[in-house]
Amino acid sequence: MSMSQPDASRPSEASTGEDRATPDDLLHARTGTEVSPEDLVLAAGRDVTPQNLEWARRKLADEGPAALEKLLP
């Protein structure tokens, strides 16, 4: 009795959709561009409002672009 190997060209059901891991190069927050207050607000999961934009401006002034990296994995 032979055991068949799964076809490597077809993804298995377990590795499709939401179960797939995000490649490491997509997990890094910095893209080499400036971080805007809008970027910081959205990364924090907040709505873009004048109050949240002001919060983000203060945070960026205090922490610089690292403020975004602290919010994202």
C-alpha cells in the first residue's frame, strides 16, 4: 500500500485563507517613508478625528517614527 504525498503545488486546506502566516518582510512597520499622524492614528485602531490627529502629532513629536513601531508587531 503506497502513501501518497500531498501535491506541493496545491495549498492544503489548513494553509489557505486566514491560517496562513504573514511573511516577515510584510510585518515591519517602516517603509522608508515619513510617518504621518494619520498613519499613527490608523495603526492605533482609532478613527481619524481632529482630537486623535492631535494626539498623534504629540506622540510623533515626543517619540518620532518609533511611535508607529511601538504600536505594530
